[in-house]
Amino acid sequence: MLICNKLIFIELQKTGSTHIKQLLRELVGGVNDGKHNTPDARLLGCGKPFIGSVRNPWLWYLSLWSYGCQRKGELFQRLTNEKRWQRMREKGEARRAREAASGAGDDDADRRLPADWCAERAKDYWYADPDNAEAFREWIQAVLGRRALRHMLMAGYGKSPIGKAAGLMTYRYFNLFVNGTDAASPMMNNLLSLKMLDRSGCIVSHFIRNESLAPDFIRVVESCGVKLSDDQREHILSARKVNTSTRPHGPDYYYDEASIKLVARRERFIIDKFGYRDARPALATAAPVRLPAGAAAVAGKPAAQRVRKEPRVHKEHRVPRAQRAQRESAVAAV
């Protein structure tokens, strides 16, 4: 969080926040108050507008994974920590024992993990190669699709009702940008409740989108009363982003249909609020065309061998041969 004279910037990781904070320091100064911290009651009552940053959720997760492939980030540290995995599995075994003793069955698929998922799997496969699309797809299924892992991903995420309704990005959004999240009731476990909580408690006046960072930055700081010269605007538009994650391919290479739908479902709040519905990655290859039975063999023949059958005419609509010949003669005469 960066506290400036006329505004306060709250950082949401992997949304260009480091770059935004650097630009703010250069242009208006400010005091750093700890990375990714939330404002206290004193700051909430100071009267300064709050600024936040957001990003296309599909790109947010890809950036988070790419950052881990560089052996960086809190999530990488958590998922490659053997002790955390051990504690998680011990708690799972204790829970299953309690359920067995009470006669309750464990039919919740997202609470059961593959036997080979562990810290070593995360280090040597999920984060080993930024060129490996299959590793990314398995990683995002683990991060977004498995309830059992939520306690490992971020402090408080596993116990929060928000974790039942949304993914890691939405959870982070609420913890940073929405006042009253800590006191969220157990009923805040669905999309409608999240939208209502955001409507009543969001403290951010202006958002900067990572996809249009420079022009959004100019618009936001000027709306907060910061006057920019032409040279300063040019500097903002030409400045290179910092602290970026790197990968050899675009999002279409990494995402498949299942992972696209998973992000769409778990990050529905972010997608709806900021209009990212049409920003999902395209599939790398088009879906194969399913031909009718027998059509594949015909399609493989040379054009000269393909016989085009005339459309079948119902018996009631057939024209008698004599009448058809009479019509043809009349047309020829014309």
C-alpha cells in the first residue's frame, strides 16, 4: 500500500501493482506501508480516495503460475513446502476418521487429492517448465478446483465462506478492497451475496486495469486532483512495466476448455464486475468437425469419385413421368 498526499493505492498482486506504485512515487511521492496490506480505521477515515488495480482473471492466474516458474511468490513457497502438505494430509485423514465414526461418507470429490500430488510434484512438475501447458492445467485445477488445498493457498482462504463461492483472486479482492470482509457471515458463500457485500463495502473509488494500465493511470490520478504535465503523460505512456512474469507463449497455448470454464466459474464475480466475459482465451485449435456416419470415407475420396445424391423427394410430391416430359418440352419451346 502506498500513501500519497492526495490518494492511497492498495496493491493486488499480479495486476501491475509494482509498476503503478513506482509511477506514483516518481510523480507524486508517497510512503510505503507494507506490500499488499489493507487500510486500517485511521486510513479509512482520512478522506483520501483509494485506488486499486485489477486484471483479466485468466491472465492473472497465468501470471501467478509463470511467477512461480521463476521460483518466486508466496503461492510457490506454500505449494512447494513439504510440511504444509503433510499437515494438510494429516488433517484430511483425521476428518475422514471422524466422518467414518459418525457414519457419514466422504463423497466430496474435490476433497480427495491424487496420490502423487505433493510438494515434490509442485516443484518438479507444476513449476518446472514455463513451456509446459499440461503442467499449468494441472496446477490451475489444484488451485481452483480442489477444496482440500484451499487452506494451503492463502491464510484464511480455506475457512472463509468466500472460498466456497469464488477463487483466490476474488478472495484477495475482497480482503483488500471491501470493508467488512472479516465479519462476513457464513451466508456469504454465493455470487449474489458477494455482489451485495461489494456494493455496500467497497472502499475503492477508482480502478486501474492492467490491460489499459497507462491511460487508466493518467485518468485516475488526474481525477484525484493530481495535475500532470505533457512530459509526465508521455513518461507514463512509454514506461516499461516492472516485476513482470515471463513465459514463452500466449494464453491460448496454455488454456484448454476445462481450465477456461473453471476460471469462468470460480472468478465469476470479477468477470461480471469488470466486464471480462469476452476476454477469455481462445482455444489453440478448433474443435474437430464431427461428420455423419460414413461421411469420413466419402470425404477422403477424390472429387471425381464423389457421387452427389439428389435430395430424396417424398412420394406424395413426385411428378408423373408423362407430366414431367410435357413440362420440359414446354420450357424448351420457350
